[in-house]
Amino acid sequence: MKFFGRWMRRALKFQSAEATFQWDLYEKVVQQTTTQKGTIYFKKDGTKTVMGAKVTSPSIKILEYRNGILTLFDPGTDHETIVTPKGNQAQMESFLTLGFGGSGREMAKAWTISDLGDEVVNGVQTAKLDLVPKDPAVRNNCTHMTIWVDSVRGITLKQSFYMPSDDYRTAVYSNIKYNQGVDTKPYQIKTDSKTTTDSH
């Protein structure tokens, strides 16, 4: 797959990206879509990628992925949830950083990748790829993903994540700042002695 090779070479040049996002979750049982909007960043930290997101609508929530741990913070309830992948760190990282500086080698290990051709997304020429998890345990949660990758910058503009329940989650990224540095202060999780925490 010629494009995949070019994409992986571009990923080596990746240092950071910041974007606005819209996440839509369609739930088949109730036939409803819920939408979250906000900003997100991805940044290289050595050989790893750090991710931070600030959901601003419908309510403020902050997410951080660092050193293999995903943290979700709800300022409204002053509650923090910490998710540790327990041996599936490479899988979690490939989900969270897909198309934003994640390891191409780990991605190729974790997914069977098919080229679905070219498609224009928000006026940008993209390569459309379909990814099927190689791990049967992952397929219990995700049957496949479709991603649309900017053909020039090698970063993802859109992702659709399909679940066995026929629910699906779509992420669309816009206003992308590529390799321009990121002010991470708005994404910082601020806890205090009153913050409650649970771990998974």
C-alpha cells in the first residue's frame, strides 16, 4: 500500500498537532446521536505520544493520555477516573493517537489495513483506510475503524469507530495546527484534597 508507506514516513516528522473536534456517538437502541465538542492536542514525548482534550460542550470535561494511563476529569463533580490498560498499552495508544504521531509499527501490528481509495473531507484530499483489529479481544469492542488521512500532512481528519452493537462513534478534526507547538495549560487537570478518584 503505497500511501501507507508515505504516511508512516510523514509520521516520523510529527511533533505536535492541535485541533477543534466534534465527537458524535450514535446509539442504535435509542436511535439517537449525542455530540461533544472541544479542542484536542497530540504531542511527541520521546518515543511516545501525549494526548490531551478539553470537552467544552455540552459540559466541560478534560482527558489526558500520558505514560500509558488515560485520565478523565469532570470539574463539575470534581471527580477523576483513571484507566490503566493492564497489558494493552500499545492497543490503547494506537486507538488514542491514530493518525497523530502514533507508532506505525505498533499500528501495523495491531490492525489489518485496507486502502478504500481517495475522498475529499472538508475540502482536503484524503486517503480513506479501513482498519480491522487483529486481536480477537479488541474485536469484542471494535469490529473495525475507518479513517480519512490528509494526503499531504499524513494526519487524520476523520475517524469512525464501529462497535459490535451497531453503535458507532465518529470524530471530525478541523482547524488543525500542525507542528506549531501547543500551550498545554488549558488542558491541565487540576485536582485538590476534595477531588474523588476511581481507577479501572
